[in-house]
Amino acid sequence: MNFLNKNDNELVELYVGGKEAALAELLRRHKSKIYTSIYMLVKDEFLAEDIFQDTFIKVINTLKSGRYNEEGKFLPWVLRIAHNLVIDFFRKEKRTPVITNGDGFDIFDVLGFYDESIEDKMVRDQTHKDLKTMIQMLPSEQKEVLIMRHYGDMSFKDIAEVTNVSINTALGRMRYALNNLRKLMQTKELSLKLTS
Amino acid sequence: MIQISTQDLQLLLLETREELSHTIGAEEKEFYTSIKPELNREIRNPHESTIDRIMAYSKGV
């Protein structure tokens, strides 16, 4: 059977009806959105793998027990499960996500800024290199919305449902996040210029 | 490494809260578009072994 032309809801129905390959297609279709959303919140590859696996164990148990009632909203539902597991983890650990500036991330390797001086380019490179760190500096509710919107590809309506806030609040948090990131980047750029 | 004090950050966030309404304006959209390529570089996938374990679990339920 060709699963590529099936929508998520049809795949869920096929899976519940015993077609294991339908779950494989749902995983193939959504794994990077779900995994990246988890990873960006926990910033630990092994922990993200564990939470991703636990998320799908819950998904499988719910689907196979016939308790799934989120018709047409498979991805937001899975992301809500993942989000709750991340919250549970941090609650158990009694800590908030760690600020890290890991793995040699060189943002502007692939982009050209031909009108800039070498100095300006270095400043810009350094500024963008720290984007990941800046995201981790955001208040958790703003970071959550940015991650769900960008990596989970979720609508603000779905984000609002997952985080138990109004759509206006979800939109406001996204705007706070973008404004704060821009201000942090401007501040960083300015401080690099002053020290160079 | 970034060297911005917590106090500076709090001031920045406070200023931002005061000037915001609950919409995403053209300026924010433009900024978001400008950082999308960098954000996209963070997209990653779980290991195949994790997918295999999930599928194995499913078959066993």
C-alpha cells in the first residue's frame, strides 16, 4: 500500500486497523519536527532521544487502546505529549534548561555578505554564532513558542492549546521572543564593535 | 561566548514588554525571516536505532 498520499488522519486509522507501516510513515513525516522541538528545549542529544521514544510509546499506547480523539491534529497532539514530558523531566530534576553554547556552530559559513568589511563580517559572524545561546537566554515561555512555531511548524492556535494560553498570548510571546533576540543580537554586535 | 549581564537582560526584556502589543508586526516578520536560515541549521533527526525501538515496541503491543 502506498502511504505517501495519505494524510495523517488516514494513517492513524490505518495504524489503528493494524497496518504497522502507517506508523513508520508518520514517524518519517514528523520525526525531525518532533525531535528538534524536544532537542531545542532540553539541549541534550541523549535526553532528547529518550523523550522522543517515550513520546511515541505514549502515542502508540493511546492509539492502540482506541483513546485517540484528536482527529486531524496528529502533529500538535504528539508535540503536546512531548512538551508535557519535557516539563515533567525538568520538574523532576528541579531545574530549568541549561544555557549552552556547544558544538562549533558557524552560522554564516553558507551566506555571503559581499558589501561588508572584514571587520563587520567578523562581528556579524560572531553575533550570529551566538544565536543558539541567545535562544536559550529567552524566558522559557517565549523560547517554547519560538520552538513550537519554527521547529514544530505549529499554528498559533495549536500552540495556544498546548501551552494553555490564549492565541493572543501565544502571539505576544512570539513577538517578545523575536524582539528580545533582535535586541540581544544588536547588543552583542555593539559590544563586539566597541571591543574591537 | 556572550557577555551580557543578567541585569542588562532583565532591562532589555522589561523594555520589550512595555512597548509590545499582541501582534507580530512587519519588523518582527522581517527579522524572523532573516534568522530562519540559522534556525534551520539546528534541524536534526533522532537516531535510526530509536525509530527501530519504537517500531519494535509497537509490534509488541
